[in-house]
Amino acid sequence: MDSFESMIARDLAVLWHPCTQMREHPDTLPLVPIARGEGAWLVGMDGRRYLDAVSSWWTNLFGHAEPRIARAIAEQAGTLEQVILAGFTHAPAVALAERLLALAPREPGRAPLSKVFYADNGSAGVEVALKMAFHWFSNRGQAQRTKFIALENGYHGETIGALAVGDIPLYRRVYAPLLAEAIFAPSPDAYLARDGETAVDRAELAARQLRDILERHGHEVCALILEPRVQCAGGMRMHDPVYLKRVRELCDAHGVFLIADEIAVGFGRTGTRFACEQAGIQPDLLCLSKGLTGGFLPLAAVLATQAIYDGFLDDSRERAFLHSHSYTGNPLACAAALRAQAIFDEDDVLARNRATAGRMTELANGIAELPHVADARQAGMILAFELTRDGDKATPFDGASRVGLHAYRKALELGVVLRPLGDILYWMPPYCVDDEQLTLLAHATREAILHATKDAA
């Protein structure tokens, strides 16, 4: 068996890691070979244990190696591992679609989401939704509706279409010449509120600004896409649910589809099964992935209304939605997702999460008082600390100081995985996290912040 050090050497000889400047390996950014997972823990090849406080890129819901999901995958693998979904079907894909539609957000007086299209990952799911929205209007002879509205500081994935509606310069700047034009509306981000403004005030202001954009461009827009409640890759920035209500009203008024990207925030992350529920609204297209399978296998689902589905029914194949992925509706992934959704009911997960979120709030209070913490914000099982030089919104750290990186390395030393977003540390643990683990998380976060900011001036 390879040693810890030999695995690192083998890795660096052949692998190109995601979202990484490879020059930083192995010194600036330590590479951590993992042997196995156990609940909320990752166990390194050297035997060290790390609390997975970021749910392995926000995918893991119930803990690593969750036995019920593992068994469901194993059972399905002995029956049917893969079949083309064009012209064929299978029980896991049908049952999962039925389950997702039954769980989807419902808005009184609005026709429910009624059809499911599968993709392989979150970014691919966003591509599906964008293409559906544009193609639907094209089929209706409204060829002028070619634009999308997205939010400043939003993120929807890194494939070309998804990247076009993202607004994080680090990811999109170099690829800008390849991207379709999008219209970016001001974010309702509560962190942007001025003195005296509340989160609701900021949301209402952003909604009025969106109204002005739609009044100018609504006739050429096919859809608006947003992340409900939390702009995750944008720094776990959060907004009041009233913004979602206003967006739903504005999209209806201008005949524009609303795409809710709940890839990261769905399945209980913000306190409700889906974040849209907190505003009592229903999107026209709902994108799901990450926690859909409990973190076991890649799968995405796009839920659409009957009206959108009907817009593609025609004798012409060109008017059909011909988008496809080789592993669309993979039986193993669908079986994992079905079992993951059943766990919500078996374990009363949302009730447990409310208690856990309350404990996270208590533990965060002391950290929020540290001199370099400008903001501590929370939406259910997501909690973030924004670090600045003087502990206020006006004095961000210079990027060259790498405060977030120093905090990350210190937390690793203490046995906790805190992968920062710039100088923002956040907690998004698996739902199985217990009080002892949360106490360790709070201790490591505090020590990491103190260490990373000790020389700040």
C-alpha cells in the first residue's frame, strides 16, 4: 500500500486538480491524501482525521459512507448499472422524478412543476435550463428573446453557458470573449446594506433596480436565473426572502421565466427543503444537484412546468429539446438519490437541522466578536464569517495577504477542513454533525482566524 508521501508524489505526477493553481502544490497548498470517510470525518492515509466542515464541496448531506445509500447503490448495481434514456426508461429514474415533483415548491394558484429532465452535474443542469428557456420562446416565434438576466456576484457553474450568467471575475474574466451576453442586475446581498438599511431594505432596493432593467429589456429576455437566499461561491452572501417574492412578480409581469438554481442551497441547506419555500414562490425551472444523491454520485435534475414541456411538442424534431448526456438518468445515481430523499423522512432531518443550526449560532457568537470579523451571517445550516483588516465592511484585506489561505492551513492542523472563499470562512457541515464536532469546528475556526490575522495592519 502507498504511503502518505508516495501518494502525493504519484498524484502530482499525473493529476491536474480542479479550482487550483497547481504551482501551489505541494508547499503553499498542502495536498491531503484521503483513505476513507466516516460520517462527518475524512480519514487521511496517514491516519489523521479531518472534520469535513464544507461537506466535500457542499455535496454530502448525511455523512460519508452512509450505509443506507451505499446499500441502495450496491443493490442497483446488481440489477442495472446504465441504460440509454433516449427511447428507454427504468424504475429508478421514474420513481425519482415522481418523488422530486411531489417535494418541489408549490405556489397557490400556479400550475405545479410537472416534468423532470436529468443531467450529469450542476453546471450541466444550468445549461439545460438556459437552453430550455431560450428554445421555448424560439418555438413560439419570439426570436428576439435571446438574453438572460442574472445577479451580480452570482455563480452557476463553469461550462460556457453557465459561466455566461455568472459574475465572479476570477472564474469568468479570462473566458469573457467566449461568453454570450447577459444582463447583470444588482445583488440583494444584505452585506451591501448601508448604515441604517436592513436586509429587507436592501432586497427591496435591488428589486426596484431589477424592475427598471426589465422595463428596458424585458422584451428581449427569456429568463432570469438566481441562487435563492445564498450566493454561495460569491462568498456565502445572503439576502432576505422578500427579494424572491418581488422577482417572481416581476418575471410574471414581463413574461420572463424564473430559473431557481438550488444546486447548492437545496435539500435542507438553508433550513427548508428548498430555499424558494421561504418566500412562498415557485420557479418555472428548478435546478438541483450536489446533495441530490446525498453526495454519493453525480446527478442533476431540472424540474419544469407543463407549459414549458408542451412548448416542445411538435412534429418537427428541430422543435424538440435534443439536449443529451450519455449518463442521463443513470440508474445508480437515481437509486442513490431516491434513498437519500427517503432519509429526510426516516430521520426527520429538517427538525434535526433546526436544532443543529441553533447550536451553530450559539458557537458562532463568540467568533463574531473577534476584531477582524466584519460579519457573521447564517441561513440554516450555512454560516459564514467575513474577515476584514479593521473588522468593518470598508477595509477588506489586500489579496496578497492570503488571509483565507493561512486560516485554511491552520484549521487543517487542528483537524478541520475549512476551504475559504477568499477571506470568507464558512461552515456547511454534513447534517450528521454532533455537538462535540461542532465544538471542535468553532475552536478551530477561532484559532484559524486569530492565526491568519495576527499580523494584520
